[in-house]
Amino acid sequence: MSSEVLTSVRDGVAWLTLKRPAKRNAMTSQMWDTLRSAAVDFGGRDDVRVLAIQGSGGCFTAGADLESIMESDGSLSRGYHDKAFAALAAIREFPFPTLALVDGPCIGAGCSIALSCDVRFASTSAVFAVPGVSLGIVYEEWSVARLVDLMGSGRTSRFLLAAQRLPAPEAEVWGLIERCTDDLTSEGEAYLRTVCSGDRNAIAGTRRIIRRLARSIDRQPPAGA
């Protein structure tokens, strides 16, 4: 387990908090491992009805830790890539609803984490960006498909091909997030309480139907991606 990902369960809510302030919560291989194992463990607990993911220190995550993602020859680290995909899959396959609470920068891999959740709330200071094209990195296919589902192909093209920075108020208009708020903590916790007040089996069953009907959910990364 990584000390840079905090885990807890309170009142039916399983919490995953990214905490690496010196690097703006940039994701390391160990952090991805912790996300995956915690999501799997939480999904098997009887006292959990919803999963919430957040960053600390006014930042969701600045994305991948470039020291972890690149090999000495400048190529993309295969091991890092695999660990990230495994963690994102564990979030998508979580048996109950998932919520991303985004404050501050949500960059690259952070967008993939948020997109893997069912619902995204963001503070008015949140900013979304995927700088892959400027770094010579092709954004992974599942997240691109999810963006197209949420925003349409035109807006996804504007967002990705220009490595555009998208402030939360505009992200809400575009459909990338469901809620932009001045009080992320209060509104997020109110939503989580409401979800937890429902019947546990009905919550899980309804969530399964929604995920099945979302076009991007069944799209898997191509072999060797």
C-alpha cells in the first residue's frame, strides 16, 4: 500500500484520497497499485455503498509522474502503463456507484480516473486537461471513447488535439462533469449521503444497468495498448 493514497470507510462511503503534495498528487506506479487493490477490497465489503475519489491540497492530480512513466530511452514505461490500466479497470468495475470530487488541476491520468467514475463533481477552481499530444503520448482509447460519449466528437477533438485547458464551469456546459460548485465538499457529501440512503441491492442493480447502456463502458483497450 502507498502512503500517498489514503483509504477509509465512513457511513457507507469508501474514500480514496490522493496525497502527494510535493508533486501535486502526480501518479506513481505504487499509487496505481494502491488504487487498484483498495477498489477491489472496498468492492467486497458489506458496509460500502459508494466509492469516492478525491485529491488533497487543492489538487486532484497533476497526472502521471513523468519520472515513472518514461524509460531512459524516452519511451513509455510498459509497467507503469499496465498498472494504470489495471487501476482504472478496478474503478470501472466497482460494484457500486463511484464519484470523483475534483478540486484544482485534473490533468492527463487524473482525467482518466475521473472519467472512470460514474459521476464527476468539481469545484469552480478545477481545470481539466490532457496534454498527451504535446508530450508525444496518445491518450488511451477507453478514455477517448468516454469523452466522445460525454461531450461529442467535436468537443473531444477540440479538447484533446489542442491539449486545451478546460475550466470547470465550461466542463459542465460541455458535459465532462455533472456538477460545478462553489462548495465541493458539502455538495459532494450531500450527494453521497443521498446515494447511501437507498436500498443497497437496488443501488448496485441500477448502477449496472446504467453502465451497461453507456456506449464506452464495454470498450476495452486493444491488446498490446
